[in-house]
Amino acid sequence: MNSQQIRQEIDRSRAQGALKQILIPPCPELLLQLREAMREAEPDLNAVARIAAADVAMSATLLRIANGPLHRPQGLPCTTVGQAMNRIGLKETAAVMTGFLARNAIPVNSPHLARFWERSTKRAIACAFIAEQLPGVSTGLAHSFGLFLHVGMPVLLQSVRGYGGTIIEANARIDRPFIATENVNHKTDHAVVGALTARAWNMPTELMAAIRLHHDFSSLGDAGIEAEVHTLIAMGLVAEHLMRRHESLPEDADWATNHGIAMDWLHISFDDLATWDEMLRPLLDEA
């Protein structure tokens, strides 16, 4: 399915299918303002700074990062949002703000999804890093993809009775994929609900489609699907692999089965992965 077909599928299911019962938290107003500001060819730095300053906790987050070890501050520490933005750069500022606003719009207070936003932030950083290593890939889009890739899970947890038990069951089963258990129990899965969230928050169509297909690795290379969607899906698999290496976790089943097709699509080698692993570790340590 291409992006347009996926959007139509989501709209149909929302109107009369399994997605009718799903409650999507509204997109934060500050995030809408931020996206509007960042759409400009030359974003207004003052406008972004005003958005950041509108939330005290978000401002504090930017200052903490700007004064952290990753940016090796010299001289006096940053004390204003503007100084923090200058130190870490506009792209990272927008990425940090997006993550902060998403985390507060969709809070996760469940042992079933321990460290959800922490891992989502790491995945977003990894995806943005990979995008920087590849020609013609938007780091902003890659970051948003990593951040929202599994957002369907907390949305399902808030909306569907028994989904916490489904998470436990799906993680324990080895006879079928995670999303197969979701579909058996609830007639939908976190990839579909994540795409619905992206649709409701008016995110780019390619992002919505990539979230919808992120476990459908058989679609990689399909001529009917936009190349950017394939790239995001492949990047997501590589990012997850690099995160698991950083956390000293074993390979997951998706990587073991599908890493070849993903690496071929991105035109990367195992030597590239080893280099990226080394370069990415300090960024994930900071996250």
C-alpha cells in the first residue's frame, strides 16, 4: 500500500472499524506552533524561542541539555532559552521540544511500558543520526519517525481493556510476531494505531505510512510504495539494532530475519554499522 491507500484505510477503519474505540489525545498546541514555524525555509528563531519559553519545564530541559557534557560547554553556562538554542542548534532544539511535548501529551505510567519515552527518545536520536549519514534524508522526519514509531502502544493501553495483558503475552510468545497477538486479541495493532495517531496529529503522510508498515518488512522495495517510506522503515530497524547493542541486549527477531534487506536498501555494510555504533554511543549515553 502506498501512503494514500494507507490514509484511506485508516480513515475507513476509524469510521466503521476497529479504530472507532481508540481515543487519540489531541496534538499539543505548542507542537502545532513549532511545526508551523519549522516549515519555513528559514525558521524564525525568535518564534521558536517564544514557543520554548511558553513552558517552563520545556525551557529547563533545553537548558539542561545545552549545559550537559555532550555539548562541552565552555565559559559561563547558558541561562536563557536563546543561549541554549544557539549552543545546541535549531534542529536539535526542535527535536527536544517535539519529544518533550509528545511525552506530556501521551503520558505513560504503566509497568507494561517501562521506559517507553526514554527508549523512544533514544530511537529518535538514532534515526536522526542515521539520516545524517545518508544522502537526501530529512533528519527532522527521521527523528519524528523514531520518536513516534511505537506510539500506538500507549494509545492502545489507554483505550483498550486488557491491552496490558496483551503486551505480556506478545512479548512471551515465540510462535508468532508481536502484532499478530495484538490483532488476535484486539483486531488491530500498534502499527495501525500509531498511524492513526500520526494521521490525527496531521503529521507528514510518509511518516504515517512508515509507522503503519514498520513491521511489514516484506514491503521493503515494493515499487508501489514511496522510496522515503522504505528508507524510514529500514532506518527504524537499524536504529533499533544499534539501541539494543548500546543496551547490551540480544538481537531481536526482526533484525535477525530482515537486516539484509534493510541494509541493502540503505546501501550500508557491517563495517558501516560498526562505525555508526561507535559514533552513536555518546549520543545515546546522554539521552
